[in-house]
Amino acid sequence: MLLRISGIAGAIAIWVLAVQQVPQLLLKAMLAVPGGNIVFLILTSLLFIILGAVLEGLPAVVILLPTFMPVVTRLGIDLIHYSTIVVAATGIGLFLPPIGVGFFIACGIARVPVDRASGAMLPYIYMMCIGLLVVILFPWVTLVVPRLLKLG
């Protein structure tokens, strides 16, 4: 029952965001911030983490990715690198205590109260955020294998 309500609330939130043109407004705000590619990647990661927690991963990607892709190509960011960042950020958001949908599902399956599991999950979230920051700062981490396959 809780998952059905969560799905309905997510669909309503998606509709409101689309009608109010929130992704376009966020894009304009992010492009106004100085700092180049790194700042853009960090801001979009934070946005995908937050929306990944509230809306689940797929709706957040469907809403925001088409808005950001022209900017990504214009900034010269590799599409594989950006896609990896988006997937990692929405994955972090999915298990972000106490609002991540995946976190609630995991707690339900394990029959563990959300408040008890939240404290145990925070070190993992912290390490995943550090890993995401490493991927943002060092694009070669995600691009070494695709480049090797392209050469072969």
C-alpha cells in the first residue's frame, strides 16, 4: 500500500515539475553559477541525489536529462562520463535516509525500523558521495575502459 501511494505521489510530483517548467528554471540557475564543468557536474549530481530520493531514479532522469544534455554537449563533457555520474547520483538518492524509496523497501524487506537503519546507512552514503566526487573530479576513472575498447 505504501509503495502504491509513493508511486502516485511521484507521478503527481513529476507532472507538477513538468508543468511549472522547473527543470528549465534549474538549468538557468545552474548556468548562472561560475565555475565551469566541475561546478555544473556537482550541482547536477546534488539535484539528481535529491530528486532520486524523492521521485525515485527513473522519473528524475526522464525529467532532467533531456534538459541537461544540450548543456553537457556544449560544455564538452563526455556523455559516458556524465551518464555514469547521473546513474551514481540517482543510486545514492535511492538509498538516502530517511526518504529514499529504495531505503524504505530495504527496511521493509529486512523488517528493520527506518530510524534504526538510518544511522547505520550514513557511513555508506558518505563513502558513496566521496566516490561520486572522485568520478566527477577525475573523468578518466570512468573513461579508461571505453577508450581502450574504442582503440581495439
